[in-house]
Amino acid sequence: MTVKLADSPVAERDQQETLLNRRSFLRGAGLVAAGMALYSGEIARHEISIPALTIPIRNLPPAFQGFRIVQLSDIHYDEYTEPYFVRRVIDHVNALAPDLVLLTGDYISFAPLPVSFARGAMVRCAAALARIACPLRLAVMGNHDSFLGAPYIRPILDAVDIPLLVNRHVAIERAGQRLWIAGIHDPVTHTPDLDAAIPASPDGPVLLMSHGPDYADTVLAHPRGPLVDLMLAGHSHGGQIRLPFVGALHTPVGGQKYVEGLFHLGGMQLYVNRGIGTVGLPLRLNCPPEITLFTLQQA
């Protein structure tokens, strides 16, 4: 009698071993994925990075030599960004003792939770930001904030002494010398007015706050673009999840060309902050939350 190979004991044993190996592989892969998700959500998402950069500025007035600026961005309070974590962030900011704190938007997350949650989160975020010890604090709008609108957000920030710059500029004076801080409306959801934001004849360096980093190309092409020495942005979250040899898995519209870090764009420098919070999923990988410290020096 002829015995079919598929019906032989050896073939049956091989099939069983193959099935067990496949199940073991899938079980192992599942454990690795679960472990990675746990690490990304609970550990990497709360590992605060504090890069310190010395920024050379042309014609920096002597009074601003060594001037220290902290940038915070993309807090996204408190859908995923827990209050205790924001308190930790602000403790770090206060320990740095900056001369100025600049907030580059997205204080809250808009959707999928209802607008009532976003409104309450904005009030809670402002109360948390009120703990920043530095008296000089300025803010601009982000794309998530824009769904609530500047008229809603401005009085909330005003109540904690954080002026909101929407297409306007202010001068910081020291010993009769000036440093100009300009802020534009969120370029992802609005069309900023650079003529209103950037002073026409500044008697000192100009720092521009913009939530969206890719708007830097528009700034460079504008007649007043050459007046801007340093542009600070956020929005991209640095990609939020970055894989080895691959990089960011996703970047948002308006944050796809300049994703993170320092860029030299002719006479203008651009810095893109990775942000504090997350959107979409409460995960970060190879892309820690960031508090940036800048020290200005004469170029």
C-alpha cells in the first residue's frame, strides 16, 4: 500500500511544529508590540529633554548678551498630557530661570472630545502656566487653539499675564536697548499678516513666533523677512514616533519640511520644538518631549 506523505506521522509532526512555531512567533511579536506600546506611552512620553543652544544674533545689543529664552510648545492639555506632567515641565522651566518664556501654540487638543472639554482644558492649562515664575511670557496661537478662536483664548491667557500675539509685535527693553518679539496667527488654519507682525523699522533684532514651521519659507520670501533673525515654531511634534533608519512615521501639514531642531535659512535661523504633548495616540518613540533653552550672543 502506498502511504501519502501528508498522512505520514513525520508529516503530521512537521505540520504541528510549524503551527506551534507560528503561534510562538505571533505570541512573541504581540508581547514585543505590547511592550513597545507600554514603553512609548508611559516612559518615552514622559522623558523630558532640555536642549540648550547658544544662538548668535547679528547686531545683538550688549544689554541682551546672554539673554536666556525658554520655548514651550504643543502642550495639548489635558486629553493625554496629564496635569502632573505639566507641573513637572513648569518646575524644570522655573529651575532654568529664563529671562523670557515663549509659548508657540496648541495649548489644548480639539476633537475627538467635545468642544466643551477643549474650553475647560484651556482654562486648566492657563492655570498651570500661571506657575511659570518668569514675569516675561508671550504666546501665539496653534492650529488646535484656532478652533476655539483667539477672542476666546486671549482673555484666558490675559488673566494669567500671558499676552497673546496675533499678528503683532512687542519690544523688550533693557538699558534703553530693544529686542523685538513678533507673533503671527497660526499659519495652518489662517493667513498671517506679516506686515502687521514684523516691525517695519526695528531698532534691534527680531524674533518671530509661529506655530507652523514650514511657514518659514513664506517669511523668507516676504519683504520684511530679512528683518527676522530667529523664528521659533512647533506643531510637528518632531514626528512624535520616529523609527531607526525610517524617521518620523507621520508629520502634519505645515510641519513636514522642517520637522525638528535648528535650521539655518540664509540670514534667518529657524528652530522647531518637538513639543510637550501628543495628538492622535498618547505615544512617543525616539522623540522625547522638549523644553528648549536659548542663550543669545552677539554674532
